[in-house]
Amino acid sequence: MLLAVHSAMNASSHATEALRRRGLALAWFIVVWDVIEGVIAITAGLAAGSIALISFGIDSAIEVVAASIVIWQLSGGANARQKPALRLIAYTFFVLAAYVGFEATRDLITADKAGESLVGIVLNLVALAVMIPVAVAQRRTGQALDNPVLVAQAQETWLSNYLSISLLTGLSLNVLFGWWWADPLVALLIAAIAIHEGREALEESHNRER
């Protein structure tokens, strides 16, 4: 009986470790991907004068920070450092929302028109193809580990995916119809989503003892 219990505990421990390693691998992939994606997005955004595209690049940088927080948390163990890690991830949402909201509002007031960016459209299509499976894998791994930090990072990855979809809409409308105001309106929507997700992460951190 004791041997069976011991074997079950070992199997559970091995499964937890395998999930932790998967979470780390996903976080490292995000770091590498978003560094490349961010450089391309910001460069294309500056060339087109697109605040939404520049914000997408800045979101990539924020995702690098969030993924680094996940790496730090999981490096200490599957359930270690959850409370401070959740708070730090929440702050990354708020930083993104503040920047995007300010710049988008300014563009709407001054009627600052973004240039066309076919590069931005292609970049976002590629980003969706790559990052949707990553977001799904992150969420499943986080739920299997009962790790809210990894789940919150998955939400940030989904936010980036929503940003890609919204940007595709805004950039396409600008290219097809010259609707310059679609770009900052899309950015304001992303800012609102980021605030919501930041609040969710903060609330979750308050419910955690570690």
C-alpha cells in the first residue's frame, strides 16, 4: 500500500515537473519571438506613422517582460513566487494601457493620420498563425499546474492576438478606404482590454498567499 502511494506521488511529481518545464519552454519561446516581432513592428510603425502598429511593437516588449517574470517564477518551482509575479504582470498590462490610451487619444484629437503599412498587415497575420497555438498551450499548461501566473501570461498573449486582429482591421480599413481614425480607435479598444486584464491579475494576486 505504501509502495503504491509512493509510486503515485512520484508520478505526480514527475508530471508537475514536466509541466513546469513546458511552461518555461513556452516563456522562452515568447521572449525570442517577441524581440524579433517588436523590432519589426516598431520599425514598420515608425515608417507608416501608425500608433497602433508602434503599440503592437511596444506590446511585444511588454510581453518579453511578462514572459521573463514567468521564467523567474517557474525557476523557483511550479507554485513559488506567485503573488509577486502576478502583481508584476498586472503592472505590465497597465503600462501598455496608459501608453496606448494616451497616444491614441492624441491622434484622434490632432487628426494625425497613419500611413499605409502592408508590412504591418503581413506581420500581424504571421503573428496570429504563430501565437494563437502558443496562447492555447500556455493556458492549458497553466491550468494543469494550477498556476495563475502562467494563465495570466496566456491572457497577455491572447491580448496580443486581439491586438493583431484589431490592427489588421484598422490597417486594412486605412489601406482600402483611407479611414485614418480606425487606427487610434482600435488602439483605444486594446487599452480598455489591457486595463481589464490588469485588474484581473491584481485581484488574483490578492487571493494568493505566496
